[in-house]
Amino acid sequence: MIKTVQTTPYSDQKMGTGGLRKKTKVMMQPNYFENFIQSIFNTIGNLQGKVFVVGGDGRYYNDKAIQQFIKMAAANGVSKLIIGQNGFLSTPASSNVLLKNKTDGGFVFSASHNPGGINGDFGIKYANETGGQIPTSISDKIYENSKHITEYKIFESPDIDLSKIGSSKLGDMQIEIVDPVSDYVEMMQQIFDFESLKQLFKKGFKMKFDAFNAVTGPYAIRIFEEILGAEKGSVINSNPLPDFGGKHPDPNMTYATELLAIMNADDAPDFGAANDGDGDRNMILGKKFFVSPSDSLAILTDYYNIIPAYKNGIYGVAKSCPTSTAVSRVAKAHNLGYYEVPTGWKYFVNLMDSKRITLCGEESFGTGSSHIREKDGIWAVLFWLSIIAKTGMSVEQITRDHWKKYGRSYYLRFDFEGLETTVADKLMADLEAKLPSLAGEKFAGYEVESAHPFIYNDPVDGSSTKNGLIVNFKGGSRIVYRLSGTGSSGATLRVYLENYQTQKLDENPRQMLDEILQAAMEIAEITKRTGKKEADIVT
Ligand code: VG1
Ligand code: CO
């Protein structure tokens, strides 16, 4: 039975950098989730014949949300849903299923690297037929729709059993439950040389992978332990739990404490890695050694031709604006096309579809390629393992070798969290207004060469996006300021600092960035305006 439910709009259903992300309790308000899904359906229009992929990272409220989604899809005339078994699909796996089956879109219920649980966050990522998350032009329409919604449609039925692989029907809609892991594994086997990776582990290579009790556990166990032969226990926190066992599934130096302790011990394994809640981010570690994500992108790009899928050549490479300039030097050396886009993976999609780029990445622990249209955590780990297998070098040697060849971009991101939105907005507006007057000024001994907002003109669809403010110093150092678009409360100011050196390759990043940090604080009047003397999180 199809039921039409009367509803009243919520005013805050605007998608940010990675979809709609809210406190779980906000998402659980009456009709909140349903309003948003109906707004998407309304925006798409006629759903006859449409097929969507659905899954999530297993966090709290996933089970309820997926059931509601299935019933709403059936009531709105969707023809078919492809659903990950038990409601699980990582973001990269979802993009793969979406593209492989040429479906019309995909939904991942996840707040990515944000904590889960009833007191954590919940989110909705919506991709269209490109396999990537929708452009702002579409999310704006959905937002408009959400502000005027008066009713939604839902099929009245008992919950669907998601535990068994196979096909069934709800009303006229077909439901196909698929193994969330197998297609993904197959794709990885097509990209990388699994035989050489098996040899690596046969020789006694040791790794630890932290899945933070989120979605990547089953993928990592299957690939690293069962197929490649890494010893049992190589994957830690591998059991997906609704609250991630209380962990904050953000693979960085602040939250990956368990893995960092393992990798900093004297008996550390050769290699360490972690993924975020929905499996699109990665952190790479060696024995007592951390690889900055911006360096990681540059290093992967430098080694593209050792990977079977890329050995015949790649189109080009792109990074988000705040990501360090390391990859630009590799692009130049290999004579590759090079692009800089605003923060958010969706901006890479057009570049991949138009064959301008193959590889891309962000400083926020995201790297990927055009095999799908999302960043891909396990892909990045397999790429690193491939470089190690090929070169016989350690993570640290590979990275140091890179610095010797190209110089080193010392890089850190400083996050000022929990700011009042009005304070943060004014800080950015005032800073933008004074950028033109900064050229030639000196701060903490650094002279400003140029300062301007980052504006991206998409070469494919002609859209223009302004995101972030850049201050360039003489000598190659720079600051990028921007406000986060993924928070679920208040505002976060992100300050990205880079200091490029060709001779000093072995210094402490924090020290190398200390003066630029002072300059950054001074230029944006951070302490005066926010009361904060230092950043809350440094990654
Ligand atoms: C952050 C990162 C950005 C990333 C986004 C989604 O956005 O900075 O690089 O694309 O999260 O990541 P923001 O607006 O808070 O800086 V994920 O792992 O949610 O998909
Ligand atoms: Co994520």
C-alpha cells in the first residue's frame, strides 16, 4: 500500500562538501530523513525505469534509514534498488556498483570520518549517474525543494530482510541484495598486480590496517588477509559497529592513536594504514614514519607506470586547492596535464569524465583515480604496497627519495573548531576584502607576493566556484584559508600551511611552519576574532 504522509519542511537541508551531514539526533527528527529523500526524488522527477544503489557504513540509524529509503523508493516508482548485504557498502564500492551496473545514482548513508552513534553524526551522500556526488547546481535544487515540501510517499510494508543475497520485490520495485565486497575486490584485481603483492607478504612483509570498526573491515580482511596473505590480525578493529566502538573513524595523526602507537613501537610492522568510516580516506604510515597525504598523491603519481592499469599512460592529475603543491612538480616532470579544483571530490568528476585526469587527491587524506568517481582508501593502500613490492624500499625510503628528487613541501592543516558561524563568516569576508592590500607586506619575516580568492572555472560545464583565500609568499610558501563544509554544528576555520624547501629535507614540519603560522594568525586576526590562541586540531 502506498501512503502519502503530510509533512512540514525543515530549513537546514543544504548539502555541504560531502552530502548532507547532521547530528544523528537531528536526522532522527520526525520526517527529517524522509523529507530530504523525497526532495531528491522530486528533483529527479520521473522515477520510472530508474535504478539506484544503496548502502551505508553501518553507523547508528543506518538500519532504520535504509528501510525507510527502500519503502519510499518503492512508493515513488523507482524500478530497482541494488543494496549491499546488511545495508553495507563503502563509498568507493558504491561508486563501483553504480558504474558497473550503469545505474542512475547511488546513496551512501554515512557521515564519513565523523563519529557515529546516537550522539554522533549521520549523513547522506548522493551520487548521480556519473558515479560521483552531484554538482552544486543539483544540490541547490534539492535544497529549494526541501524548503517547500508538503508530503512524501512511502510504501507500507514490514521491513525488508537485507541479510540474504538475491532478488525480491516490494510492490513493483525490484530489490537485489549484493555482496558488498566481491565486485570491489574484482576491480582492485584488475588495477593492481596481486601476484607481486602476494610475493611481498610471502617474504614476511608485515602490515597493520585500522578499519576503526567501520565499513572497511570486511573489505580489508578479504583483500589483505585472505587474498594477499597478510598474517591474521593484520586488520584491526575490523568488525563494523553502529558506534564504531566509540572510535572517531578519521585516519589522521589526531584520531588514529591505536595504529600510531603500533607504528611508533620498536617492533613496528613495515607498513601501517587506516581508512575512514565510509572507506574513501586513507592514511599511510611506515615504521615511525608518517606520509603527508599531499606527498602521497605526488608519490603515487610519480610511480603510475608500475601499476598495470596505468602503465600505458595516464591522462593527467588534479589536486584540491589547499593540497600542497608537491604533485604539481611531479606532473611537470612527467609532462602530465595538471588541474587545481575546489575542495570536494565532486569537482574531479568532470575532469575524469572528459579524460583530462586519471589520478587526483586532497590533503584531507583522500586519493583516488578514474576507476570510480570517489576517493578510494583501499586503492591507495594497494598502490603503496605495489610501490614497496616493486622498489623493495620502505615507506620512509620512498618518501625521502621523493623529497630528494623534487624538494619537500612541509605541510600541515590547522583547524579552529566550534566557532560561531557569524564570527567565522565575518573573518572570511573581512579577510577577503583586505587581500589586495597585502601584496608587499611582511608578516613574521615573510613577504606577501600575491593574495586572492581561489576561483575555479570548470572547463567542462563552465560553472564557476569560489572557495578559499590564498596568500602566497615570496620563496614558495603559502597559506590557504577556508571554512569547512562538513561540520554538523558551528563553523570550523581551516588554515592550510605550506613551506617548500629544496635543501632542508629533514626538519620538523611544525617548526618549519611556525613562522607562517604566526603570519597566518596575524593576517586573519584569528585570536582577536575567535579568542583562540591555537588550533584545536593539527593534521
Ligand atoms: C572535508 C575535507 C575535504 C573532503 C570532505 C569530504 O571537507 O576537507 O577535502 O572532500 O571533507 O570527505 P570540509 O569542507 O570539511 O573541509 V569525506 O571522507 O566525507 O567524503
Ligand atoms: Co569519507
